[in-house]
Amino acid sequence: MIVGNDPTGRIQRVVVVGGSLAGVAAAEELRQRGFGGDVALVGDEALLPYDRPPLSKAVLAGEREVTETLLRPSEWYDEQQIDLTLGDAAVDLDVGGRTVGLASGARVPFEGLVIATGAAPIALPGAPPLDGVHTLRTAADAEAIRERLATARNVVIVGGGFIGAEVAATAAGHDCTVTILEALGAPMERVIGTTVAELCADLHRGHGVAVRTGALVTRLHGESAVRAVALDDGTNLDADLVIIGIGVRPSVGWLSNSGLAIADGVLCDSCCRTGAGGIVAAGDVARWEHPTLGSVRIEHWENASRQGQSAARALLGEPEPYGPVPYVWSDQYDRKIQIVGDPSEADEMTLVDGSYEELRFVALYGRAGRLVGALAMNRSRPLRAARSLLADGVSFADATEAFNSTEVKSASRRPGPTGVQ
Ligand code: FAD
Ligand code: NAP
């Protein structure tokens, strides 16, 4: 039951394009703020909106079905009076005419528009379309890889980013060889720095995964199905399943003739508003002016959810600068890695809690004397303190001192409910 009316008194029909986390969060926020006009959600996937993180973890491992990972049950859309159009892609946007064109030929009118089309995997340049070569973004991708994994003998993962590391951790539980190929250094090194990336590489190796760094793929061999992966040092690795995880690009093709400003994402101001009135963007597709971090685009779960809400509020005439401390988690084997802030360009780091040997610790990252990020492995609780310190914009020295204080240390010692503190 929808209560209340459109608080702006202007927009009476909102269309959300992109039926996933940011889009659903925006639609939900509109209703929670009392918006009583029409809300339509358009997505190109045929499934009800589902959650992506389990795809590389429990779904791939066969522990959960995609139907168990829906963001909201089907009846929720009826209750919230959200009109769903699924399995139909937006193909163009007419800003002046206030319509979105769909692949089916329909034109959907809007007064307010939320762009939430996320991102799509980058293909391996020059690779032929061989059977057994996959990217992982959608439920269909995860189901196809899961089926292959059941009989695969040699799994090669190209890219040591989040997808590569998580897929390796899941595949390692199967009866096959698993190899991660990373073009530069250790997995996730660009994001988390050499020290922790090397620990992660050892974690993989300890589970029987081969980690090859400085490994450039030159060719995929095979007739119709992949047979081997060739590297620039002349090695040929046997492979009957290849996962490509070399990053994503924002899904903006449908906006190419819209006139909206696009540069590695839909450009927005600090309140998620594009240059066109009544059009906002959120999630992996949005590049916005973060109040303290400058122009950023973030490809992680918490951001998509919170930015969807923020964009909806901007549409309702309640804009506020959106300036979160970025957060991401990654589950690999029995380790939970959590990162706050942006450690990627740190020039110093220090261990402030736990130990590297036990793979249970918190490390702080600094740049030019400021605290810029923190990473925890199986230590959730103290990371919260680091997040507050980041929000306060403290110096690296003050953050380190705060962690050495009795207050943070005693808070950290209380055990968490699942043993992960
Ligand atoms: P998306 O989830 O990409 O959704 C966009 C939707 O729009 C998709 O359904 C897409 O098909 C649709 N779409 C695209 N173009 C069009 C069009 N033209 N018309 C209509 N619809 C369109 N983050 C974490 O923080 N922790 C994790 O552990 C984690 N694990 C992940 C595991 C996997 C396998 C993946 C793929 C991602 C993971 N992420 C994780 C990242 C997180 O899931 C994303 O940041 C989040 O899904 C982004 O949400 P979004 O709604 O912005 O975009
Ligand atoms: P990613 O995290 O951006 O990592 C891509 C990795 O591939 C990087 O390590 C990159 O190295 C490497 N690479 C790039 N080109 C390469 C090449 N030609 N050969 C070998 N390696 C290459 O992207 P992803 O792992 O593909 O993940 C896709 C998206 O899903 C991202 O948005 C990611 O955030 C999201 N995701 C998130 C999680 C999580 O948060 N837990 C889990 C799964 C997926 P350089 O860094 O050196 O360029």
C-alpha cells in the first residue's frame, strides 16, 4: 500500500533503467520517501533482480540457487506498485522528448529517470568465441560455469582481480587444477598493495592454486572448444575451462546519442544528478563528484545500494552530497577480506592489529601523511573504527595511534557472533 504523494509536486512518473542492486535501491527509496507516482523498473535480464556477490561464491560452489538470492521477493514489486519490465533492454534515451526506447520497440515515457545499468565484463582482446571460455557477471554466467566446473580438469583464470581470486577459491574445492594468470604482480596487488597481495597469493597456493604473475595471454587454442592457453613466455597451459576476469566497463552504449556527458561512466555532480534535469545515475555505471575523493566510479555492492538511495532522493528534490567511505568485502576460502577507503595509491602501510602469519589482521594505508584506507582479514570489528577515522579525515599518524589506544584494542577483542571478529 503506497501512502503519501510525490513530495516534489513535480515528478509523477519515474523510470528506473537497470534491474539490479542500484535500480531496486532507488525504487525502494522512492516509495519509502512517500513518492506516490508511477515507478517503472526496466531490466534486460529476464530474471527478477538478484544479488551478484553469491555468483562467484555460494552459487558457483553449488551451495545456493540463484532463485535463493533474489533482492526482493516477487510479491514485493506488487506491494510497492513497481511496474516491472524484464528481458527488454533500453536502446536509446531521448532527453528532450522524455522517453526511453526499448529493444522491443516500445517507448517508455518518464518525468524522472534513474540510470542504473551497471557494468559489463571486458572480453579478452582478440580471443575467439570458444566453448569453455566464460566471463562472470550474470546468473546465467554462474550457472554455465558451475556446470562446466563439475567436469573440468584444468581451469585457467585470466586476471587476478576480485573475480579471479573468488572464482579460484571456489574452484579449488573441485577435482581439477586451478591456475590464476595475472598480467602484473600478485592478485589484487594494484588495489591492496604488495604486502597483502603476496599474502593472498600464498593463501591461494596453500589451497593448491597455481598463481602465475607477469603472465600475458597471447592466444587461446582450440577448434570449437578451448584446449590450451598460450603465454608470452612460450608456455602452453592445458585448459578446458577458462574464466576471464580482467575488469568491467560501464554499460552506457544505450546513452551514446542522448547528449548526456559520459567518460568512463555517466558523469554526475556530487548529488548523483546528470547535467539533464530529472535524470540521475547510480551504482557501477555512475561517475560522480565525491565531496572528498573527487571524480570516482565505484564497482562495489554497498555503493550501488546507497547511491541508488541517494539518487532517488535527488530526484525527489532532496539532493545531498553523496560522500561515502568506500567499502568492499571479498570472501576467499575461510578468509573475509574487507577494505574501507582507497588503499590503491598508498605510500605507506602499517599493521595495527593481529598478525600476517595468522592471516588475521588489520592494516592501515596512508598517502601524503593522511589515512586513505584500511584492510582487514577476518577482523571485522576493528575495521569499523578505521572507517570512522577515514570519515573524520585523520592523519596516518593519528590513526595509527588511535589503533594502539586501549579503546580500539578492547573493542576489537570482543568476539563476533560467527567467530569473525
Ligand atoms: P549491475 O549489478 O551491473 O546491474 C545493472 C543491471 O542493468 C543488470 O541487470 C544489467 O543487465 C542491466 N542493464 C544493463 N544495460 C541495460 C540496458 N541497456 N537496458 C536495461 N537493462 C540494462 N561487490 C562487493 O562489494 N562484494 C562482493 O563480494 C562482490 N561480489 C561480486 C561477485 C560477482 C560475481 C560480481 C559480478 C560482482 C560482485 N560485486 C561485489 C560487485 C557488485 O555486485 C556490483 O557493484 C553491483 O552489482 C553493482 O550494482 P548495479 O545495480 O550498479 O549494477
Ligand atoms: P577487477 O577487480 O577490476 O580486476 C581485473 C584484474 O585483471 C586486475 O588484477 C587487472 O590487473 C587484471 N588484468 C587486466 N587485464 C588483464 C589481462 N589482459 N591479462 C591478465 N590480467 C589482466 O575486475 P574483475 O575481477 O574482472 O571483476 C569484475 C567486477 O566485478 C569488478 O567491478 C569487481 O569489483 C566486481 N567484483 C567484485 C567482487 C568483490 O567486491 N568481492 C567480487 C567479484 C567481482 P591490473 O589491476 O594490474 O590492471
